[in-house]
Amino acid sequence: MSWRDVDTPAAPRPAPLPSRSLNVSFTPQTGPYKLRQIGPPMTAHLAPRNLVLIGGGHSHALILKRWGLSPLPDVRVTVINPGAAAAYSGMLPGFVAGHYPREALELDILRLAEFAGGCAVMGRATAIDRENRLVHIEGQPPIPYDIASVDIGITSAMPDLTGFATHGIPAKPLEAFATRWDRFRHKVHAGEITPEVAIIGGGVAGAELALAMAYALRSVKNTQVSLIDHSDILSEMRPATRGAVLKALAKAGVQLRPQSRVAEVRADEVVFADGSTLAAQFTLGAAGARPYGWLTQTGLALQDGFIKVGPTLQSSDPRIFACGDCAHLTHAPRPKAGVFAVREAPVLFANLQAALRDGSEARLRPYHPQKDYLKLVSLGRKSALADKSGLRVSGPLIWRWKNHIDRTFMNQVKDLPQMTDKMN
């Protein structure tokens, strides 16, 4: 598909930047503030093309670093993200368990944007106006784009569950959950609140977080961590792997509530459809992966609310790419897993630059995901389980291996070797 397939008028252009440009980040709280003069200057005679990265997911974090190492002249890069940092999902269970400090799992979006010589807008994207090529942001002016990429992840919110919006917390987006859990854990250890936790959603993510929470609160008397599902717990796992994780849950003292449908979430309890209740001071939603609702208003082709993309990671509008959990690979559907987002990044980077450089004549690379992937499941304590192609092994050595993989990824994103030179 080429740009000629999309009949849209040209976007309104911002005025050309001067030969030395300052990058600006906007926040609803403080207004605009200037970052350092970085990156190669844009030429004064050309209006810059606009690349807008919507969301600070794993792929976009890697894109920003790659852009800083190999920028495209006369392209203005803007990243839009609700906060200055984004959480890395692979280390979340370790943080919940207490193995990592909060900063260990945070991707510094502002620093990455600065390294890329771009701008960061702190706000939540709410719409894409494809006719005028504008990205609308809550509480901010719209941002023009020539090429856009969407990497906003998914949500675990439960808008149809009575009381959840008021008294529950979704596991995704991760940043809000991490903040709420940190606060709850400290209150529990200070004796200010009873250690009663309920996790709604008995899949792998729910089980990992239940094990992590049980481990974090292991020294507190009368701790109660419950894992709830309307079907069977861990029903999507291979039988042998499922048995191993169920054994770990039992050993950790996690109470299982399979075949239990939640009807309401209250401030201090969960109410089931049969009228029974479960005491809970912290209720977490980890049931499935839901797309953000505003995507339905974009006019893009969707699959169950997720943006359909082809091998080049282009959507039905060739000016808009998508990656990570918010995208649906039409040519090779895969489950929602961070490994795909990470491996999409090199292809996405090459295609974004080609589209900006060569326009409708661009030759884009295809992305072919692997058929199977290594699944690493944290087991609360510093132990993990590895599963791939029916082979399974677990123990402390696997946790050290997982820790190495996670820290290697974080170092890959955080290590910005030219930052000092660019800032001088």
C-alpha cells in the first residue's frame, strides 16, 4: 500500500524551525520548558517532516534510542506519553515482590526523547484526525504528523464491572498499578491496613502477580492473597507447565477461586455472582488484554479493537504504523507478549525512516515473528519457570537467567553512549 491509496489533504504545517532548534517538552502541570540544545540542526530552508510516536512502549523506547544514534535530517520527532517514564513489563513481578526498586523498571521517556533530539509531550492521546493529520491529546494542543506510530499497549480496566473503576486497579497500564501497589505494601508493613489482596484474572499475568504479592507480604501475619477466575486457573497453559505453577501457588499460600464470577468490587471486599464475598483491601484486575477505546474512532481497520497491521507494521492508513500489544499482526497473529514488541523495533525503525525519506516510493521491510517464544514465569521468590516448545525447567538459576535478560534489555535502552557528547 502506498500513500497514494489514501485520499487525504495535506496536513497544516508548523513554521520552519530556525537553524538551531530547542526541543520542548510540555506537561499539563508546568507548561513548556526547554531541554538542552541537542542533535544536528535542521536546515532553515526546509519545513521539517513530523514523526509522532504515540505511546512510550518497548518498541518506541528502542526507536528513540536508535534515532539518537542515526537521526534523519529535517525530521522532527515527538513522543506522546501520559508520564515522563514508562514501566518495563518484564520486571514488574520482581518489583511487586520487592526484588527491584521502582526506578529499575522505569524507561525514562524524557531522556530518550532528548537523546533522539526530539520533543516529549506529557499527555494521553485521545484521537487521530487522519484528514488533517493531527494527534489529539488530553489537555494539550493537537500535534501534526506526516508519519505516526502507535505503541500504547493495552489496558486491564474493567469498565463493565460494578465498583471496579472506584475501588479496583488494573494491572495495565503498569505505571499506575506500580504506584498503588507500592503505597499499599508500605501501609501493610506499617500495620495501617489488613493484608488482603484479590486478583481478578487467573491467567499467567495474574498468577505471576499473585505469587509476587504473596512473597512481598510473606512476613505479615494473616496475609491473604486470592486468585480469581470465572473459568479454570491457568487454563491456557500446557498441562505440565500449569501443574508446576499451580504447585508454586499452593506453596506460596495463594487461595484459588476458579469458576467464580465477580459481580461487584467494593472498598473492602469482592462480591461474587452467587452472593458470597471475599475480603479485599487491594483488588487488582488482570483479566485479559483490552484495547483502548479511542482507537475505534480512528477509522483504522481493527481486529477486536486492536489496530490491524501487515508485515510492514503499517495500518490500513499507510501513514500510520502500529506495534506492540495494541497491534494485531494480520499476516501472523500472535499472543500479547513483550518479546514481539522488542523484535519489531528494528523493522519499525527502518520503515519509519524509509517512509519519511522516500515517501510513497519507500521500500519497506517485512516483520516475520517467530512461531514460538521463550516464556519466563516469575514464581514470587527469586525463582522462575522457563517453557518453550513443550520443554520446561524451573528454579533459582532460571530466575538469574531471566534477571540477566531483563537487565540486558534495560541497559540497552538506558545506556546512551553519545549523550554526553551531544549535550556538550
